[in-house]
Amino acid sequence: MSKQSEAVLEENLLKQLETLEYERVVIQDDRALEENLKTRLEKHNKTTISDTEFKRVLNHLNKGNVFEKAKILRDKFNLQRDDGTNNYIEFLDSEHWCQNLFQVTSQVTVEGKYQNRYDVTILINGLPLVQIELKRRGGELKEAFNQINRYQKHSYNANNALFRYVQIFVISNGVNTKYYSNNERQSFEQTFYWADKENKNIENLDEFTDTFLQRCHISKMICKYIVLAQSKKILMVLRPYQFYAVESIIDKVNNSNDNGYIWHTTGSGKTLTSFKASQILMKLPKVHKVVFVVDRKDLDYQTTAEFNSFSDGSVDGTNNTKALVKQFSDDTKLIVTTIQKLNTAITKNKYLESMKKLKDKHIVFIFDECHRSQFGDTHKAIVKFFSNHQMIGFTGTPILKENATGLQTTETLFGKSLHKYVITDAIADKNVLKFSIEYIGRYKEKEGKESYIDTDVEDIDIKELEDSTQRIEKIVDFIIKNHDRKTHSREFTAMMCVSSVDTLIKYYDIFKSRKDENKHNLKIATIFSYGANEESRDANSEEDGNSDEPLTPHSREKLEQYVEDYNKMFTSSETIKDSQGFYNYYNSIAKRVKEKEIDILLVVNMFLTGFDSPKLNTLYVDKNLKYHGLIQAFSRTNRLLNERKSQGNIVCFRKLKPSTDEAIQLFSNKEAIGVITMEPYEDYIVNFDAIYERLIELVPTVDEVNALRNQGDEYVLEFVQIFREIMRTKNILECFADFKWSDLKMGEQEFNDYLSKYLDIKPTKTPNDKEKTSILDDVDFELELIHKDEINVSYILQLLGEIKDEKDEEKVKKQKENISNILNNNPHLRSKRELIEQFINENLLQIKNSEDIEEEFEKFWDEQKEKAFEKLCKEENLKNDEVKKVVDTYIYEQRKPLANDVAKTFKENYTYLKRKKIVQRVLDKIVEFVDKFFEGGFEVKQNTNRTDYKPTIEVLKVAQQKPTYSNS
């Protein structure tokens, strides 16, 4: 049976939308789109608009980028009429979203840089607010995503740029359907399935259309559930579980005085959900104020910053209790505060006079991570003081009967759960990653009770052994040996949690001594509590309980020493002399971990809850964790980032498997372990070998990849898809401590040879044709899986020096192969490869001393660059000085030259049509020239007299493949 074509899929969708009462219209191009917009705006605003007035409307709509256009869409436009009067024009009715006007059209053709035709467009009040791109059944969904990215670059900005008003994109191949907001910087990982309230995904296009594309629902999503994030200037749309959570909270507050809580797993976007709920609640007539309550000062700061990033100025942070009381008294509608400050405000006599006026006001309290600090006297005090309150809790790991330390549970304090989205739901939706858990350090007793890491003996758990310096040294050595493997050569960062401050001090000092011995160059930092700055005990379980008690003077002094180490490492001036200094240090560390400047952060409890860093992928564990503490700590590692980050790595040096299994079962279901954790190493070996068998069945040798093009793009696509699976599986395998190439049927060199062919296939340019010509144009080659380190030219020259000085012909041959692999396996070096190989073949033997290679190479490079430049100018009859200006602008501004700038390089005056054709040809040649001699491989340094471009070389390194030269 043949696969359903894209055309049939499109026609069926259009008919289905008609049954949902969309008006189907024929709009062939953007001119017709504008004419339709005029009539729809007239109808929606119950007015008439003249042609000159409509030009003013179009000029207004043509302002700004996608983010600014989203604000224009939601605002009214003060239109100056031809008769001098003014009249407000509304583009979207956000309050009565069902009362907008809905149309659907297809195959709108827009001529931008290239001519593009868009599949299905939903128009609301004449503006294209939803764009649907389809692929034939069986086609990759990612292709539709990439196709939209291509449209955004090539034609969405053409003419009056009305397609920049798209708020939501939908992509579907019939059986899989996803949606996402119009944010050009997002990856495919930020596309979502719609689901029902029980988190069952609605993937089929027909069902998706009947639910998500219902006129009132899609309009509601645009009007209420898209957040215009101010700090990043992007649009964010809520995922289905966030939508249902907010809807259930609004319903609870509108229709009852009951409390409730939201159980959404850690890492699922709780802050965005709570912000949107707060934003809607504070507009309800019956709600006097919304108070968002956190339990630590750092979370107060963090949440305030995040809320303000969604809507600038929406929260005025409360620095002290006096400021908080003032906010309760003035017209501030949304307050973020700590539970400690709130408790002080309602218990201290000096604040009671002001606070008593609010006792009967309807205040909604939203508690962040309500499993943590809601089980003491403060909770009772709040309930007793405010007579007309409602409490809404958020948690990823609620206190249930099984993990309660007392009689109280989350349900007894907050009432029934309003919506659940547990970790199994999030992993199934690919909203968070699975965990790869390795248990390292099984011990056996020897004489003198010594310990060592040994995976072949029985587990024992002896405190004396766990605290022994020798054991900690073994663990430090293991981490040093395996850290690059776990973090993909430090593309990601890590944390290590330990049982107590004393143990942390041992770890830090051993890491430091190993560094002094030149055994590693890892950047290690730490923070732990003392006195008034005690950490949350949430991540503790079976330790002796002393880890968060005030530190001894010795421990305080140790932390001061470590802060000095930190200051030397980062040329900073942090201090822990007072409370504010301590939190400044905390925030500095948080920032550096997020920016990947710290390799390993050592902690006892801090950062194990409430800290979110997508670039963190590994947690080393040497403490006993249980229940919610365990899940919270593990979940620091499983935020989505890119294809390279395939899982969160957990490395346990304690006997934690029973506790891990118990926690997973408690917070998901009995069958969840296989869903939440990665399969064993051996399973991935079997999987890799099976994919390899498919590869050699298609192309038994590397050379046969070349023949695929003659057979058609379908065969090339099959090779790309198979090899991409190989790269994905290899990416996972590399993170296991046991990984070695000899376990696989495919050799490392064979992998690199196929990789070179894979990179050769990837289209390097968009074709000049008006329509795409190959099914490969929108295929995602997932180059993130191919790790790149930028290395100065001296490294490649070092290899050349080794060839020059080496007498053994076999070693010379191997070194040339090594250089060839470096050049072949890097897409950015393709244009430079020919010149580098020319230097090796023609110049290297003529150089007497290896020390002169770098100087000779630079001479050679400059000569070739000048020759290429002169050739370009001569062939196209260009002005040399003007071409240099264009090249400089291109390099410094990181944007391709404009057509007018290219035209200035011409010596002759051409007719318009001829000039247009020549501009494109010259532009292509300039881009090619820069790509070969500058872009992606050159440092730019300033001289007093001229701009000097010194070449550098990017060396591609795939995961654990170790180069034969050292980094400096």
C-alpha cells in the first residue's frame, strides 16, 4: 500500500477545518493576503478603512521583529483617519477570544530570497497566526520543523512580513503532530504533543485538529497561554500539562474557597506554569493579591528574576520584611517572598497593625516546592492569620504517606491534587531526559580494612570504610579518569554531593592536591552552609544529621580558603564575611555553573533542589539519598539541551539501587524503572551492532556510499538515517565507564571513514532554484553529535613537524592519515582541506627545520589568499578596495553582505536585470572566499596599521576519540 501523499493529507485537513466552521478562502500570494486582511479588520472592528488608511495599518504592522510584532498584535492601533480623526483598530480580541474571525487557506506563495509555498495557514482576523506544515505519512517530523526554519530565513520577512505574526506552528506527518511557539532560536526538542488531561498524547492529525485546532481553543492558546518572555524577547507557549494545571487552579479559585496542589515532576517548567497562573489570578475581581512563597532567600531572588524575565517589572522583590509589609499595603498585585519573611510579618508586633487590615482580604498563596517547608508552625500561623485565604502548592515530589516523617502529608495540608504530571509522563514526552545510573565502588575487606573500587565483589556498607581517606582518593582518581567521558570532553558540567561538610573538605583537598601534582586541570568549586545560612535538609535522608549544623571555626576557615581559591581561579572578589556576601558567592557559583565555567561543584545539600542548569549532565553521589531527596538531586542532570545531551548521568559510590528503585516507584508507578533509567551497557552494544548490520547491508564498504547518489535521494536518505542512529547510540555508549571500541563490531577508523562520507552528503548551501530540489534539504544531520574543539593552527603544524622529523615511513604514513581524518571529518574544514594538503605535498619537504613550519605555512596561506582575492576581482571585474570593505564587514558583523554593498564593487554599470544576476554570483564567490580563508577557522587580531587575519584550524573530535596531540 502506498503512503498517503502530502497533498491528500493537506486536502483532508482543510475539509476537517471547514467542518469546524473555519471559512475556507483562496489566497495565492501576499498581495491577496493583504487584501483579505483589510476586509477582515473592517469586519472585526465594524468599520471601513480606506486604501490610504490601510497603508498606515500595514506600515504599523511592518515594524519590529517577531517578539515586537507579538506585542503589536495584542495592542490596539490608534489609526489616523483621512478626515483627521482617530480611531482604534483591534487586531486580536484577547478577552473574548471566541469572537475573533477564523479562516483557513493553503499554498500561499511568497517571494523572498527564494519563492516558498506554505502548506496550511489559519488566519485570525485576517492575520496568519497559525502555520501548519505537513509531510507525507512516513516522513520525518523534523523535516517539517527544518522546512519552517528555512521559510523564516528566506521568505517570512518579505514585503510587509505578515507571516512574522505567526504565533503557533504545527508540524505533522499524519500520525505524529506537534506544536510550538514562533521562536527562531528553539530546537526541535522544544516542540510538543498536545494531550488530554490525563496526559495521554494526541498524536494523530485528525484527533489533534478536533481538539487543539478548535476555533475557541486555538484562539485561547494564543490569547491566554502564550507568554511574551521579556528578558529573552521570545514567545513561549504552554505545554498541555501546564495548560491543564493553570485551568484547574483558575477553576478552583473562581468556584470555591478550597486549597489544592499541582504535582508536576522536577524539570517540567513549574516556574512558567506558576507565573501564568499568578498572572491570570491577579486579574480576577475576587482576588486581592497573589503571594508566591518560597522557602529560601536564593529561591526568592531566583523566582523574582524569572518572573520578571517573563514580564518585566511584574514582581518587585522584597529585600526585607518592612518592604514586604509595604507591598501588602499598597497596590502591588503579585508578591514574591520567602516563608520566613512572611512569618515575621504576621507574628511580630511592629508589623501587625498594618497586616491586620488584610486579614479578611481574599489572598491566594502559591507555595513553590510545597513539599519542603510547609509542615511546621509557619504554615499554621498563615492559616490562622488570614481568614479568607486560598493555598495552592506546586511540587515535583510531594510528601506521601510512604515518605512522610510525621503525620502531615502534602494532601492533608493542601487538599487534593489538581493535576498530575509525573516523571514517567515527562520522559515519555521527551520533556526531560532519562537517567543513566552507574553504581561504582563495591568494596571488599582486606587486611587493615582497606577499600578500593572493585566491580566484581559483593556490596558492603561500612561507615568507617566510607569515611576513609584511601577510599575517597580512589573515587577522586576514578572521577579524574572518567570525567571527560561523562561530560563529552567537558561540553557539560557536573556536581558532586557528599554526606557531610567534613567529607566534602576531604574531597576538595584531595582534588586540589591532585591538581598540584598536575594530574588534572578540572575547575573545582564548593559552597556549604554555616550558622545562619543553613542549607535545606531536603536532600538528606540517612546521614547522621550533622551536615547542616553550624560549622566549627575550622570548617568556616576552610570555606574561606576555598572562596580564595575560587577568587584566584576566576579573578573575582567574593567573600563570606557576612550573609549578603555568602549569597553573592552563591549566586556567582550558580551563574558560573550555568555558563559551564565550573567543571565540578562539590556540595552537601545546596544546589540539589531548585537549581536548574541545562548544561549540567552529571551527578557524582557519595551520600545516602531517599525518596523525594533522591529524585530532586538526580533531576539536576536531566534538563533538555541538545542532541548531544542524551541522558542525565548519575554515578553512585554508595549502595543506592534499592533506594533509587523505591523512589522511582513512589513518584511514578511500579513499572517505571525501565522508563526512567537507561538500559544496561550491554543492551546498547547489542543495539549498536544491530544498526551497524543494517548499515553494511546498505553499503558494505565506505566507497559504496558514493554510488548511492546514482540510485536516488531515497537511498542516500536511508544511509543518513542509519548512520545518524549509529551516532546517537555511540553518543550514549561513550558515557559508560566500561566503553571501549573493541566491544563493537564496528571499528573506530571505520566509523570515522563513514562519518566523512556522511558529512560529504550534507547540503552546504540552499539551492538557487526557487523550489527545493532534494528531500535531503530539510533532513536534520544532527551535527551536535559530532564534537568540535577549536584548536589554533599550531596544533596542525605540530603534527606537520612530527612528520618532518620522523624517519619511520610507517609512522609518517599514520600521521598523514591522522591529519587527513581531521580535515575530512570536519564540515567547516572542507573548503580549506585542499590548500592544507597542497602545503603538505608541495612545501613541507622543502622546509629544512621543523621550527620554521609555522612561519612558512603563514607565508603560503597569505600567498594563496592574495591569489584567490586577485582572481576573484579580475574574473568579475571588481574594485579591489570595495571588495575588501565587503569582506571586512562580513567578518566583523557576522552577516552576509547586502546586495547594494556588493553592487558597489562593480567597475561597470549594468542594467537592472543583469546586475541582479551578477550580484548573486559575486555574493556566492565572496562567501566562498571568506569561508575558505577566514570564516569558522580564523582568529581576527587588530594591528595599528591594518587588519591581520591569522588562520586557525578547527579539529573535529568525536566524543572519546583521543587525538594524538595534546591540548594547551
